Amino acid sequence: DVAIAEARLDAAAARLRLARAALRPEIGAGTDASLQRIDDLELRQGTAALSLAWSPDLNGARGARRRGATARLQEEAARVAAVRQATRATVARLYVTWREGLARAAAEQRAIDALSGTERLVASRRRAG
């Protein structure tokens, strides 16, 4: 259960990173080079390009996606904490049950030992008459 909750948390964190990335400017770069030979004439040509694009979030859709992703991340983090707490509670409950079982077994062993002693005493008195 903890591993599943942690995987969901990781997925929510990835969605938040994507939503945040959509709000940032985009940068692109590219280069091109060419060489042409026509008879004895050699023509070398090269180009480089850099682009920067940013689209303002006028209608707030990307911001809303980011806020939604943040809320889902917080929800998944709370779910992980709850699963971990439930796991700790289960372990504690199982430990207490185990200790109670040990105590009950020890009490039963003492009762068996006492009955065995009583049985020996009765057998001894029977033989004695």
C-alpha cells in the first residue's frame, strides 16, 4: 500500500512539473551548414537560429492546471502519510496481539504445570491409600 501511494505521489509531482513548465517561456535553437561546389566555385553557407516564445496565460487555464496539480500533489502526499500511519498502527496492533498471545500461552503453560502437579499429588495419595 505504501509503495502504491508513493508511486501516485511521484506521478502527481510529475504532473505538477509539467503544469509549471507550461507557464514558462519556450526557448529553441538550431543550426544548419551546407557546402556547394559548382565547377571551381565553392560556396559555404551556415545559419544559426535562436527562438524564444512565451504565451501569456490570458484566460488562466494554465495557472488553473498548475493549481490543480499542486492540490493533487498535496492530496497524494497526505494519502502517503495516511497509509504510512495506518501501516504503523497495524504493526502496533499486531505486536500487541502477539504479546497478548505470548502472555496467554505462558498462563496456559502455568495452568498445565499446576494441573500436572495436582495430578501427581492425587496419584501419590491414591497409592498411599
